Amino acid sequence: MKKSLTPTMSDRFMGMKAALVTNSLGLKSLGATLGFTVLQLDDLTKNNHSVSEPPVDELLKLLGFQGSKAMDTSQFDLVFVHTGVGEKDRIIASDVEYINCLVGGIMKVAHLGSEIGSRLHCSVVMSYGAISKDDNNCSLSLLPLKDENSNGLSVLFPSQSYTVKEGKIRSNVRDYCPMLMAQWQEAVTRKDMAETFSFKCFKECGGNLAIPADRFLHELAFKLWKAPKYGA
């Protein structure tokens, strides 16, 4: 069998053990290629009374947490949970409620000052699904609006870091409909003024602006002590 030229998560990030929990066939294939241990989301919910109930305890157990305690060893360092249909022009209320319940359940266990809370990193990423060039919407763009630079100084507006790689402008950056990400890690992440999970609120009140999607894994690995600081 020909070995994949794509470096695995373990190869890239100091032996990091990563799992991907999803019901999506396409994502399972991608995860396996990237070196994730792929788990079926339905398998983790089989012990719950309802399939709509997020398997909070089972997910935390994969990371080495049981009850309110941290175990001596863990099966994985990082666990991704994928949910939602991701289909264009289709928003499923139950998917949003599922995420609310999942994050709420985790935060209830990993509250400030708890043994789990001092060891857990939580990121929530939401996307607009399938996006094409026809979906370019000024109200969902990272670029400044024309009237924001109407004073003649627009030529002095610098290239943002997410548009540059190795000193050169990237040619494949999408400035509109970005993925939205919120992170929480006790004593590590900074609290901003955002109060709703929306593009408008993130742009106006968020604290970290934008990073390239291909650096997201590196950002997580750094917070788990598995990679040097992003940009260093």
C-alpha cells in the first residue's frame, strides 16, 4: 500500500493523539487521511436515553476525565466533534440546540476552579456551509467597507496577517463568510466583549480577529503544548 504524503497529526504535533467524532462519511475519510482516530457519533450516544442528548461524559472520558476528576492517563489529547448537515441554505434548529446542550454540558462540569476546568481547552467552530463566489456578501466580509476608507487613506491599509504566508500574499484567501470560532481555556484565553455567536458581533467586539483556516490545528496544538507559538 502506498504511504500517504500527507503528514499525520502525530507527525506534525509531537505525537499528539487526536480523534474525530462524526457521522459524516466524507469527513471520516478526510480524518483518517490526516491521522485522526475516527469514531462514530452515534456509538457514543447509544448509552443515552435520547440520541438528541450530547454524549458529554463519553467525550470527556476520551480526554481522560471521569466524573469531576482527571485520570492519570487519557486515550486522546484532542477530540473533534462534528455535527450539523452543513447544507447550503438549510439551518436545522435541532443542530443548534444540540451544540448549545453539548457546550453547556461541558462547561457545567468544567466550571471555573474545578479539576477538569484547569486542564480543558474548548473551541466551538461554526461555518456557513457550502459557499461559492456568488455568496460574496459585504455584510459578512472581513474587508473594510468602502465608506470606512473614504478619507483617502485606504492605500495605507496594511495587508492583514491571515492574507500573508512566508512574506507573500496568499492567492486563495476567502474574505467573506468566514468560519466563526470561540475558545475557552482557564487562565489562557482572553475574554472579549462579544455576547452573541454572530459575524457582526465577532467583528465589532471580538478579541482575536482572523487567522487562516490552515493554521487552526497549529493554534490548538500550541495551547495543548504540542507546537510552538503560532507566528513564532
